[in-house]
Amino acid sequence: MSLERSLVDGVRAEVGEQLNQRAAEAEAAGRSPILGENRRMLARKLIGEQLEEIDTLAMNRGAGVLSEVERNELTNSVIAELFELGRIQQYVDDPSNTDIAINGFDSVWLTKRNGQKVRAAPVADSDDHLIEMIQTAARRGRSEHRWDPSSPMLDLQLGSGDRLNAIAWVSGRPSISIRRHDFDIHRLKQLVSLGTIHEPLFHLLKAMVLARFNIIVAGGTGAGKTTMLRCLLNEVPPDERLVTVEDSLEIGLERFADLHPDFVDLEARDANVEGVGLLSMDDLAINALRMNPGRLIVGEVRGDEALTLLLACTQGNDGAMCTVHADSSGGVFGRLQMYLAMTRERFEPEAANLLVAQGIDCIIHVAKLLDGPRAVTSVREVTGADGDIVVSNEIYGPDSEGRAMARFRFSEQRMVRLERAGFDRRWLDTPGKWYR
């Protein structure tokens, strides 16, 4: 940054104080609070006034005034610190970045979309300054989040829709991780040109959604589970009511209001400083079922919410979807057994498998392949349970490169459902072309 840091800090402090003062005056006078874009516009006006004062003082000393480039740089820097993530924001705004890792203020690493990893410039003046920036961002969220020595872990959705995780006080230095989501990729058809699926899979996955299959999207960290879930959801007809439950908002249905005019997104919440106010994923999933959902969507199943979701699937709530961490489509069954064993009911494997067999229609597994791209590797139909085994057919299984290839047919019952949704079973006999 070409501007002196003290100049940016001074303007930020003065404008921040004036914003708080204007807000207090509005509240005292009974006027509407200054929020959102109105607060940002007021901040720009106040920054402009500060710039005029700075120029006046400079001219009185016989010094030069700020150039237009410097004025814009200072304005953008102050706005970023007041409403965004300060110097981190430039990396969040860069579409070529997929992941941002900050291991202390001066150890910043960017992962590019081509897989390259590069080191970037410091994002703060010190670790304390970095902590202060993240604490300010945490207070701006839809639900105010704490991040302090008594609550050292933070999971936060940014205004961009990306997810930020932060940890400090239990680590050598404050560590910030930001996973960026490409919301431009939001339709199944786009996944064909990206090489994630091929044409036959496109038709199959679309029909599975329209046939109201209960679907689990499985995969490892960074495999593209949320992107696949988002693409599937955007095939749901617009007249259906969707209720999503997430630990941290990532699906981003608010960006597709034209596709889903009737949706509610629910986000889990930690307890406040008094130890009250906790809302778990399971709490929200239970409440979601009371909200007359056309479909219940759980962003990521990893606890008690597994039971709530599976019970809903067995009680007529068809069309449900969720994601699960698993290294294969078949590995999902073991994960669900583990989650159900951890519930208050302590499900035995046989009972857990029966619940899975009754509730789930299909599992879609996605993975990041060795050569870099993400692809669907497997589509598995759940057909029943036999003791400690869930019986299933791998309709599509991985080839030598890990990409899904046709193997078996669906059971006739599900094939009929697919055909009623417009699927042509001849697609299952079509090899399909993988684009790379």
C-alpha cells in the first residue's frame, strides 16, 4: 500500500466514531436505524469530508494534496476495514483464488483455481491487528459471533457467501482459513462443460431431483459437495418450498431467488456469553419439519441431525438432500452408522442400516481427481438392508481414472419413477463424453 498506514487508521477511526454517533442519534430520535447500503453510503460521505480536511491541512502547511489515485485507495481501504475484511478483502474479491490461508498476519497463502499455491503480502500490521479485524467482521454477521479467548473458534459466512474459519489463543498464531465458493457454477448443465459430469449423468441427476429421490452427496473436503448440492437444488421446480439447515451458510439460495422464490435458510448458532441461545443443526432440522417444507435440505450431516433427516425421509418428506463426508459412495453407510450410534437412542448397526435403507434412494459421490479436476465418481442406489449390511447397486462406478461409468440399472420401481420425471432409460446405455 502506497499510503501511510497511520493515515488509513486515522480516517477509519474518525469515520467509525461518527457512524456510531449518527446511529445513536437516529435511535434517540426514534428514526429508522442506519443499516446496510445506507450506512455504507454515509461512510463514503464522511470519508469524503475527512479527505477535504486532510487536503486543507496539507495546503496550509504548503504540502501537496492527495492525488485522485490516493483518494480512491484511501476510500477503498477504509470501506474495506469498516464493512469488509480490510486487506484480506482483495484476495476474497479475486476470482482466481479458491482458498486463502493466513497463519499469522504476515504468512498468507493463496490457492489458485489451477491448483497453484502462492505466497501473498501481509494482511495486517500485527497478529493483534489481524484478530481485531476478524472480531469486527464477526460482529457484523446476521447473528453476532464471539471470537475471544473464551470462544477461540469462529465459523462465519462472509458477505460474499464464502466461509471463514478462524482460531486463536489455542494456536501459536491466529489462523484464518477462507474457502471461496464459485456461485457462478450453479446449474447441472454447467458441470457437463466443466467435466464434472457427462451428458447421460446430467439427464439422470436432473430426473432424480424431479422424481423427488432422497439424495446424499458424498465426498472429501474440497471435492465439490456443496457445488453439486447447489446445482441439484437449482433443478427443483420454482413452486416448491425449500428449507435449508446449515452449520454455516454456504448453499446461497438467496442468490437464486428467481429459481426459488419460496425458501428459508436456517443457520446453527453457538451459545452466547451467558451460555444460552444455542441452536444446533438438529434443533433447526426439527423446527424445519414444522415449517411445511416441500424439501428439507441439510448442508452437511455430521451428528444428531442424521436421525432427524432419516426419520423425515421415511415419513413422506421425499426430495430431501444433504451432504456427508465420505471417501466413496459405499463409505457413506459407515458414516451414518457412526452418527446414529452417537445419538441418544444409540442405534445398533442393524437398526441404523434399516433406517438408511428406508429413507435414502441414492448417493452421489464427487472427488477431486489426481490430475486436478472434480468429477462424479459414483452413483449408488440403496435397495435394502441385510443385518449389518446396506444392500446397494452402484449404477455408475469409477473407471481407471476415477470418473463415473455406467455399470448397472436401477431397480424397476425407481426406474419407473425416473421415467415419470422425463428420463429416457437409454441414457444408461450411452457412454457419454467426458470434457477436460
